[in-house]
Amino acid sequence: MRVKSVLIASDFACINGGQAKVAIDAARLLADAGVAVTFFAAVGPADPLLDYPGITVEILGQNDILSEPSRLKAVRQGLWNAEARDALQKRAAQFDPQTTVLHCHGYAKALSPAIGPILKNGPLRAIYTMHEYFLACPNGGFFHYPDQKICTRKPLGLSCLTTNCDVRSASHKAWRVARQALTWGPGQMPRGLSDLIYISKSQRSVLEPYLPKDTTLHYVPNPIAQSQEDPVDAAANDAFLFIGRLNPEKGGKVFAQAAKNAGVRAVFVGDGPQAAQIEKINPEAEILGWQTPEEVQTWIGRARAVVFPSLWYETFGLVPFEALARGVPVVCGRWNAASDGVSHGKNGILYDSPDAAALTKAIQEVKSLQFVPQPEVLAAMSPEAHVAGLIKAYDTMLAR
């Protein structure tokens, strides 16, 4: 093992979403493997999980661009955070470049494109995990929010520049375009990134056309802890389960209609702006709000299937893989990343169109499904496989 230490760069030092969770989980796994970890973040506070042997934490104490009280400062920081760039450069210079790697887990919410030149020409070899699509797409999702459709426009092409695809407003889209121009220009991303981690094969297929041909791509899926819960006899259950935020792009309304059409019990674990609309579409649906992790596992244990009707590409899909690990079938669209784990007709059902009719048919097919485990899929996503994949990528970079 060549790598002795890793400098992790993250927008956040606390778990406020999947991206930060993976960065923190990876830090602990690397520390357990004997790698010294320095966790560098723009925004705090430090998550209690980072209070861990072998991990040093450095936080700049900045606000993220959404919570910054001064909108002018937020605009400026989101476009080019010079303070974060200078601090990361200084910290990176303190390590031995023969045994240390800089691993970035995102920049769009706080660190900004300003850190790009450090990833390309800084003191340490650097690798970037693509948790989203910001390296190519201004809104990070290849998704047209007003139309609720996947966007296939060329990023920063004429059609992109003249289309308001933003979840907030046209002015916010203009700001995102400016940030993207800085990312590609002085930020030198992705053209300056020698090594990239992709977390699903679906994500790679979407992003690869926009990546430099000489970039080395490493497949390191997000880690999924092995459940201590008993395997589920899903065929004995009746609940078709949706877990997640009730946002438009997550497809909750489509599922509500499809469940009503199919005459099945729909259970929503989560909350969000579409809760009232979902209840109106399907008055019999159970909307439980947010639940604890333990309660979520209890509901997975009661599920006939977990339905993942997300309308956009996604990048991974943690909940579907957690369900598969417990023997619960997954229903999802072929276009989104959760489909990586589903073998149609064996451990779940795949459907081709993001509409209620296609999802209704898929739900009906579950009724005759006999679950066949696909252990090789989940083995690639174990914590042990995750840290082994990281170390292999780091050692490859250092040897080069």
C-alpha cells in the first residue's frame, strides 16, 4: 500500500445529504485501514462521526451558498471562493506528495470552482468523486425542472443558454451558467482532472461524453453497510414503499397515481412540497413523514417492494440497494442509476417510461415476482469493497 495519508476536501463537514455522508463514511473506513485522514471542509460544524481515531478535521467556518445571509457574498463565494482555494493550497503543501492523495468530494455548494487549479496543478495528486453531474451540467442533474423531464441539451449550448431549466428562477439559471463557465474555464474542470471516480455505471454513461479522453475513470460505488436486520419475506407483505423527499423530480405523484391504478397499498416515508398533491391524487396513500433510520428499516421489513420512481438520472440510489440487501424487490426506471442493481424479473422490475401507465404495469408484475438474490451486485458495494477501491485508485495514482 503506497498511500499513507489522504486529504479529503468537502463542501460540508456534517451529514446533510448523501455526498457528505459518503465523504465521512470513507474517512472512517480509510482510518480503519491505517490511512491518516485530514478532513478539510468549508462549512461546519464537524459531524460527531469525524471524532474518530486517525482523522484530523479542519473547517473554514464559512456558510454554504444557500444559508449565507449576504446574497452578494453568496453569489461571489459560489462563483469563486478564493479563501477556500488558498486554505486548501496551504494545507495540501504540508503533506508528502509521494504518499498522500487529495480526494475531493464536491465543490458546488461552498468550495466553488476556485479549487480546480489545485486539483490539477497543486502539491498533491488529486482525484474527484462525481456525486452529481456538475462537471458537465449547470444545474447538476441534466433535468428540466419546470417540464419535469430529463434534459438532453448540450451544456452551455445555445439551447441550454436560452432555456430556463432551473428549479428556482431564470436569474438563478443565469448564475449557474456563470459558475459553469468558470468551472470549465479558470477552474479547469473537468479538463484538468486526471482521475475521476464514478459511483454507478449509469452515471458514467451520462457523463463520459463530456469528460477528457485521457482521464482515468475508477468505479467505486458508495458503501452500503450490511444490514443487521433479518431477511424479509417480501411476498407475504402488501406495502409498496416510497422512501425519500417528496420533491417533483423524485416521482412521488407518478407513484401515487400508479399505486391507485394498480389497487395496491402505497406508503410514503418522507415529506416535501408535493405531499398535499400526492394525498389528493391517492387519498388512501399513507404519508408518514420523516422516520428514524430504525423506523425506515422497519418499513422495509413490511414492504412487498420498494418503488424508486425518480424522474431524473440520479447517480446511485442508496435506498433501493438497502432494500435489495434485505431481499425486498425494487421497482425503478431503466434510466436511473438504481437500475444498476436490478435484474429484471429476478430481484425487481424495470420499466421504460417515466409515467403512471408504465409504472402501473411494473407494479402489477411484482405480484408474481419470486425474489432471486444477486449477491455479486451488493458485494461490490460493501464498505470493505469501497475502501479497497479507494486505496487501489490512490496507489495507482501514486505509482503513476
